[in-house]
Amino acid sequence: MTHIPTLNYHQLELLRLAKKHSVEEIHFDYELPYINDCKPPSGHPSFIQELIDEHLIQVQERGTSLCASLFQKESWTNFSKEIDYPNQTDWDRWRQGFIAQLDEGFVYLMTPGRGYGEFCKVWIREISIRAVQPSSL
């Protein structure tokens, strides 16, 4: 009997992209919290690891770097694009909105700084994925 795993929306979307581009690898990155001068966390976020464990995708790590959050920078850029001269007050409004949308476990770890333009430091892991083709029975 075939086992069909239960997948959430993000997993289905990732698997759909991998299947759509099954001839090539898909390159993307994700951010991990930076904690007290330690090494980057090993492993992948659970939604990716579950796809690996179910043998639906293969993942190859391309590299890991420590820098300011690209996700926060993109969010800030979108927020401030129509503001002629963004200032600290605009930053504070964006920051509060950004924090409100974080998952509870990441609020402290992924919170932008209070000062204007202080994005948090994160590990950015670059990976490539490929859909696993089911074996013939």
C-alpha cells in the first residue's frame, strides 16, 4: 500500500515548484536565527526536513553566511517605498507591524533593532532542491 503523507500549504507549494522544474535544481535561501556567536544550526526547518524524510525532495546545501536579514530589508523596502523621506517614526511603525506577524518562538530572535535601519543578524542558508522521482514498482 502506498503511503501518502499529510503536507501543509508551504510543503505542497515547495513540492509543486520542485516538480514543475524537475529537470533542474531550484536555488533559494532561508534565514535562521543567530544566537550568541554560535555556529549556524544544523539541519533544515521542519517543513523542509519532513519532505526530505518522506523522500519527496533532495536538498543540497550551497553555503551559509551571516548577515543582516534580507527578509526584513525587503519588508522595510516595501513598507517605505512610497514615503519620500522615511524617518525613525516610520521605522517604529514598520517594526511594530513586522514583530506582530512573527511566530511567537521567533519574536525575540528575529526582531529588528530599535534604531533606524537596524536589521537583525541572521544566518542565511542557500540550498538547491530537486524533486525525487518515484521508483517504478
